[in-house]
Amino acid sequence: MSDANLVSTGMTIDATSMTTAAFTFLGALEDDSAFTITAAGTGAHAITLGSKDDSYTSTSSGIDTVTATAGVNTISTGAGADVITGGTGVDTITGGAGADVFTYTGITQSNSSNTDSITDWTSGTDKLAITLDYSAQTSAVTVNATVGTARAGVTVAQDNFSGERGQVIYDTPTAIFLSTRTTTTL
């Protein structure tokens, strides 16, 4: 989709009749209208949302790959082992029954001011894929990419960090992943 296709009107796309075929949608260039997308079937759908408050709902058993851009998005996928990348807005993400991967490639995608909500995180099944970009670093950096045991309370969680970058601990009362990349939450 090009930004010139819609002007503040929005678009609803129903791809539920595509029972075996994969549905691909690229809406990243659209910045003044919202998309409401529904999918189903067994296809491996590839969806890139636009820059407004978009919605993607799928009951697909295939592997959905969903990429949020900007906006306050609502993403709900089906039973497949889906890959969902959060955008720069406050996203609400439900991965469904599969062993899902929730991906964050930059600190702007979910932080203390734009915190995403993963509504159905399943410990031991779902995964986080976090990119730590140290390309501008001029000295050595130690990265300890470990996920610590969930803790009840931010202070208790912070007390369990070793101080090395890359550690993640889930704070159970606030449902927030805390990371030692900086003092920022994911």
C-alpha cells in the first residue's frame, strides 16, 4: 500500500476465505489511515502494519509473521508458532496457542514510555528475540544474554541483576520485562 491510496478513511481487509494460501500485506507506507485485517486458514501470513492504530486478528494455524510499525496496534495471532515484532507505539499483542517469538529490534519499540503488553506470555514456550545494537561502541562490552527467574517487584528484580548488559527479568506484578541494557524496561 502506498500512502496515497487512502486519505484518513481506513481500510478493512478480510482474508479469512484464504484457507490454505498465504496472505501478504505491506502497509508500512500508510501513515494517515488505519487498517483492520482479519485472516484465517493454514497459510503462513506475512503482515506489515501501517503507522496508525491498526488491528490484525488471525485464527491461522500457520506461522504468521507480523511487523508493527507506529501507532497503537492490536495484534492477535492463531495457533501457529508466530513471529511478532512490536512497533514504536503502545501495542497489545496476543500470540495465541503456538510457541511464539516476540521480537524487539530497538529500544523505541517498547520502553518505559511506550510499553507493549503481551497478554498471553507462556513461560518456557514463548520466546523473546531482542536485538542489542552496539555498533557505535568504541570499547569492549560484556553482554550476558540471560533470562533470569521471574521476580515479584521491580526492586527485587533489579537486585538479581549482575550489572552486565543483556540480562532480562520478568516482574510479575507489573507484567514488565526488565533489561540491563539501560535502566529502561522492554
